[in-house]
Amino acid sequence: MAMRTAALLSLILLAWPAGAAARPPVLVELFTAQGCGSCDDANPYFLKLAERPGVLTLTFSVDYWDYLGWTDTFAKPAFAERQRAYVARLGLREPYTPQVIVNGHDETQGLKNAEVDRLVREAAAALRNPPDVAFIGPRRVDVGSGRAPRGGADVWLVRYDPREVEVAVKAGDNRGETFVQRNVVRQIDRLGSWTGKPRAFRIPPADGEGLRMALVVQHPQGGRIITVAQPRS
């Protein structure tokens, strides 16, 4: 009975007006590859951007450059699928690397640091009314009430490595180079759909150790980010 009451109270709290929610970070997604000749040049800037308050950077490694001779050590087909959804939504001709997506709405080349800065500033200043998000233990996350797109929004659980990781590339265009990356995504799972009403989602187990979580609520098929939330450390 006590557990049922606690769960009911948490959902009631999440149903309060979303304006009371803390301002979510700006989500900056970098699509990159260890086999991409110019991608390593984007990494130093993103190492610094990861330290900026109010910003969450996520590094997605894609696999479509593997044919050049080096198999990216972090790439998964799901990451390239996510990028292709953005390409289709933004009306681009094809995916490329390094590419940056800011809050699921704007894109630019990963080497254009000043442009990325501008997009991040604009995204941080934009008016937002996100739903509340609460992590209930390690296996559940609740999304409260708010305005959802017609048909519902996608709810994603992303796990990433917050540490700086070094990879010595031994073949391909970057042979002999050492990639230093941070916030490398290791796992992404679609938890379900959010229709604007409070809903609880089950968190899947992690594929590895030392990973952090981020919940992303997003318009479907590579659309605008509605909110981003992380457990309190």
C-alpha cells in the first residue's frame, strides 16, 4: 500500500504545471567517425563544449565510413539511423561527418565552432515549457504533463561515457592518429511514446559500467527536442 501511495503522489506532482520545471540543457549531438579524415579536428572544441554549463553534448559514432579501412570502435547502426532521421527531417541531401545537431532543430558542420556557439546561444534563449521529469530509482523514469505533438513524442534513454576516451586509429585515412572523445554514446533505447499525460517508463539495464543516463523527449522522426533530463548525481 505504501509503495502504491508513493507512486501515486509522484505522478500527481508531475502533473503540476510544467513551468515549474528546471530549464533543460541544450542538447548538442555530434555525428562523427574515427575513419573520417576531418572528424578529429572537431574533437578539441567538443571536449571544451562538454564542460559548458547548460549544455549536454553527445557524441554519436557512425559506421558508414568503415569501408575506408578502419572499423569505428564505438559505432552502431542505430546511431547512423538517428542521423538519417535528422537528414530527412531537415531536407538535407545526405548524411555527413562531422555534423552537429542542436536541440533537434538546427544543424551545421562540426568544424564551424562559431556557428555551433551561435546555435547553442539561440537554443538556450528560446522559450520552452518542458514537462517535469523524475528518475525514480535506477529502473524507472516519470514524464509529467505538458504539450505534446500530435501522435505523441518519442522518449529516448541514452547512455554515454562521460570520461575522455582515447582511441589509436591503426588503419584508414587517420592511421597513426589518436582520437580523444568525450560523452561517447554507447547505448540508445526508445522507451515509448509520450502524449502529454503523465507516464512512467521502465529504464533498461546498462550495456556497460561507468555510463551516465540522459532522457530525451523529442518530436518523432528526428524532430525538435522537447526536453532533456538526467538523474541528480
